[in-house]
Amino acid sequence: MRIVLVGPPGAGKGTQAAYLAENLSIPHISTGDLFRANMSQGTDLGKQARAYIDAGQLVPDEVTIGMAKDRMGQSDAVNGFLLDGFPRNVGQAEALDVMLKDEGVKLDAVLDLEVPEDEVVKRIAGRRVCRRDSAHVFHLSYSPPKTEGVCDVCGGELYQRHDDSEETVRTRLEVYHTQTEPIIDYYRAQGLVVTISALGEVADVTERAMEALKQSDKG
């Protein structure tokens, strides 16, 4: 299957993408991984991306699209892929349609993970990270530390990252609504959108998604 995964920040896209890709035996292609791989390997596209990033500027769509095209052309993606973070806007979605048409293939589904905005804020703003080891992450509601403000693992101080503050989260949500959410309507017009609730346990959301994709495939 060829799938695009969309949803607001905090919807659990990365987690679900990994499980779904494994269940469907297709590669998980995320924008973050594309950037890291191209920059670490020193590709032409990676060098272009780094120049923009170092200058504090957004990487242009054509660079991101070029990276995605190269990755989707690799052998493990011949029979399908799951795109996470791309396309990020309607322009990128249109470019993806052109790419796939040139290859004589098409998308099978666009999986929309739906989460209420207040839940997104709660999920992200409640995270606390250990200053000693950032791999130790807690959540005030879902996985609180035994002692407030103290890491259970190493005793380090817990803090809230700037990106996790409520103000920043709401700004990120506004960007999502303005730039990314319109691709849902774009793909809905093509009959590709499958919307599921991303609330609940991770395994339950994965099961819900797999069932929705199966029904979509039958349709």
C-alpha cells in the first residue's frame, strides 16, 4: 500500500507510522529522517537543506520534494511506503501526485489521525524531560514521576522544553491548521481520506487504523 499519514502535532504519528509500516511490510518515510540522512551523507539536496537551516530559513518545497522522490525510488519502496510529514502542504501534495503519476502508481489511502485540540495541548504540554538524560521522559498525567520534578531513573531535574509549552503548542497547531490541514480536503476530493480517532491506547489506535485501511483497500 502507498499511504500518507496526517494529523496534528501530538497525534502520535511517529509511533503509529512505525507500527503500521511494520504490520504492512512497507518502509516508513518521515521528513525528519529524510533531512537527517541527506545531511549526514552530504548529498547535494542535504547540502542545500543545511544551508537554509544554518541561515535560520525554511527549507524550500523543491528540496523536500527532491529528497522524497529519491527515497521513494529506492528498492524497498517499490511495493509501497508510508509517508509521515510529507506532503506538508497542498503544493507538496500536488507534486507528489505528479511523481506518482510519472511512475504509473497512485496513493491507496490518506490516514487522518483525529485528536481534539485540548487533548493535543494536554499531551505535549504535560511532557517533562530529564536534564541529565533527555531519553528519560515523563508526563504529568500519563506517566508522572514518583517525586515531582525528579527523574525516577537517575534523580536528575525534570523540565519542560520550550517546544512543549502551551503557547508554542498552540502556535504549532495554528501552523498545522493553516498549512497542512488543507491537504485533507485536497485528498478527500480524490476519495482517499480515512479518518480515525487517535485517542486511547497505542495498540488500540493501531488496530483501528489497520481495520480502516483494510476497508479502504477493499473499497
